[in-house]
Amino acid sequence: MAKTKSVFICRECGAESPKWVGKCFACGEWNSFAEEVKFTGKTVNKSAGLLVSRVESKPMLLSEISTDKIERIDTRSVEFNRVLGGGIVPGSVVLIGGEPGIGKSTLMLQFALRVGSLKTLYVSGEESEEQIKLRATRISGKGLSCYIYCETRLEKILEQCVAQTPDLIVVDSIQTIYSDTFESAPGSVTQVRECATALLRFAKENGKPVFLIGHINKEGHLAGPKVLEHIVDTVLHFEGDGHHSYRMLRALKNRFGPGNEIALFDMQNSGLREITNPSEILLSQGDEPYSGTAVGAAMEGLRPLFIEVQSLVSPTSYGVLQRSSSGYDSKRLNMIIAVLEKRGGHKLAGKDIFVNIAGGLKVNDPAMDLPVMAGMISSVYDRPLPSKSCFCGEISLTGEIRAVQKIDQRLAEAEKLGFTKFFLSKYNKITTQKNSKISPVYVTTVDELLAKLMH
Ligand code: TYD
Ligand code: MG
């Protein structure tokens, strides 16, 4: 008879230990071990290894391998195509993570319904057929070639993948799928890892793309072992702020395209609408300049993105100092405040500071340091920044403004959007500056920035 045994498995790397340990001996992560029940003796059902028949393969000369056959599948969405690096590669496995309610199921259903004449199989372990139908009606998708299958058993899903021969498979979500071979609960490290591996094998052997939706944990990482991120070809993160309708799909890893590419969507009553011209939407339309507002010339992936940063510096009314930032890294904000105090000679100790990136988006580009600082300076003096100006530059601990990448692209976009002043580091070399209507303003240090903005 099969006996049960408890083991502890690291959520990050999948290492096993008979006892709970605080720090993983394999990957060094703290507090990552979770208990799982393991059956020893005979496995319940041998069928999991099924359907994943081994296709014979032999070593080939690199020069003999042809890529002509690889034709990317067009998703019928310019934005989605771009994050994937130009469409879906057949046989690839894409993992989409995001917070609950952000719109992962909506995104994938919409995409499954609109991908054209391709036959899609949408496997849902979270919702019933009726719920999915209601959602499909909402996003007005007819779904003439989209099959909905509500099932959580891996063996059955693989069976249908073979029987229905879909061109594309979506699994919502990988944490709800389980295999009979493993006795641990759905969502456990073993189940997630093994189910994803079986689906990956299916994808590779049959040349069918598979999309996996994944939950994220409270730290914002994809729930399940880190190995999951290693085995899939592409990891996309769907993010946004619950109070805004803008959603950002970000490629964290992509074996078939540039990493860190983003796509923007707007969640409306009838599903997600893609935003092909983000800068015009993210910038406020009013001509009246306000103090504390600065425009940053960020670069997300290969595309320049002009975003408004709002800063508010005001005296603390209560004993507890508030430093809050939304959409911008709070550690970086603290660093910028410290630099402004030390190098710019401003006393900010008794001040509350709030920084907000418009639209509820998150930006990672270090070039946003300069607009954040410019916004704070403008708020401290309560004076608006020069009209039609934008900023980009990284700030170092020494108070120096450092050069950023792809300056020509940012400048070209700034000119297109009608800006006339472009604040940047003196160390940035502009190569395309002929007959331009925009004038660059070079700054080397924080003092110089202060002087140029406020005197
Ligand atoms: P959902 O796709 O269920 O999120 P997830 O799968 O990531 O948990 O999205 C749910 C949210 O999206 C819900 O708050 C309602 C909203 N929504 C719209 O605003 N418009 C729509 O057309 C749809 C289908 C959902
Ligand atoms: Mg969902």
C-alpha cells in the first residue's frame, strides 16, 4: 500500500528537504520551503507520462537547420505581436502572470476569439462554460473556432489537445491543473512544475503554441517554482493599477524577441482595447502648467514612452513623515530625496513627499530620475517648470546627471509630440540634431539643474 510522507520543497528552485529549513541550501532564498505530501510506493496512475510520446531526434549540423518553416502566428493585435517579438512562434510556451482581477482571463479569451481562423482550445480550471460565455458576449466575440473546455485534470486536457487538434492552446490557470501521478494538491510546487513540463513537451513535440496563465504571490512574483519561469520560452507580466483602466503587458523574458518590450491596453466595458499611441494618452491635455508636474522621456522596450510625473512636497502636518510613490520605485525615490538634500542644499526632513506616475503605470527606466527630481524642485518652489519641456537622465549618488540609452529616439519622439526643450545629461551625445525644432538643455549636476530651472 502506498504510504504518505511529508517533504518540504523550495518554491524558488524546487529543492527538496525532509525537514523545514529557513534558508534554501540550493538557491539561498529565505523562507521558501513549503510542505507537500508525497506518496511513496506505487503511483496511483501511470497515465501522466502518456500522450507525451518521445519523438525521435538526432544531432544535426547547425548549417543544415532551416528556419524557413518557422512562420509566426499573427495575433491580430499589433501590441500583442510586438511583446511576443513579432507574433507567436509555433511550439512555444508563454506564461502570463498578473494580480487577481487585472484581466488575464479577459486578455487571453479575447485573443483566443480574435486570432482569426485558427482553432483554439481555451482550457479553464477557474470558471464554468456559462461564465466564459458571458465574458465572451461582453467582449463581443463570436468564437466560431474557439473551443471552451472546463477541466483541471492534466491527463484529460492532453487527451483533448490530441483529439481536437487545436492550433493554439490556452490554459487558465496553471495553478488549478493537477496530474493523477502526483498526490500533492493543485497549485503545489510539484504539480505546477510537472503539469507545466508535460504541456511544454506537448507544445514542442506537436509544434503547437501553449499559453499558460499563472497567479502571482503577494510579493508580486509568479506563484510556483522559479523553474517554471526557466522552462517556458516567454514570461509576460500583466500589470496595472486597480483604480485606472490602463494595463501594461511586459515581456520579462523572451527567447524569440527583445526582452522588456511592453504593450498597452485600456480595460473598457467591452474588453481590452489596445493603445497604439501611448504618449498622447499618458500626457495631460491641458495647456496650463502646474507646479510639481514634469514629463519624462522614458524608454520601455524599443519604444519611447512619454509619461507625466506628479510630485508634491508639503510640510508635514502630523508627526509621521510620509514618503509615498506610486508607479516609481520607492527606494529610488528615497535616494533622489537624499541627493536633493545633500547636493542641492534643500531641507526636506520636515516635508511629506508624494510621487505619482500618471495613468497608474509602473516605469523601470532609470531615465525617469530626472523628471522625478525636476517635479520635486518645482513643487518645493511652487513654480511650474518651463512649458513644453521634458526630461530624461539618471541621477547618481554624487549628484551627477548620467547619460541614458537611445537618446536620439527619445529626442525624435519629443519633437514629434511638440516639446521644445529637452533636458538631458551633458554626457549624452546627440547624433541627429539638424533642423530640429527642439532645443536640448544639457545639465551635468543637480546644482546646475536647480539653477537652470528656478533662476
Ligand atoms: P479577469 O480577466 O477575470 O481577471 P483575472 O483573470 O486576471 O483575474 O478580469 C476581471 C476584471 O476585468 C473585472 O474587474 C471586470 C473587468 N472587465 C472589464 O472591465 N471589462 C470587460 O469587458 C471584462 C470582460 C472584464
Ligand atoms: Mg482569471
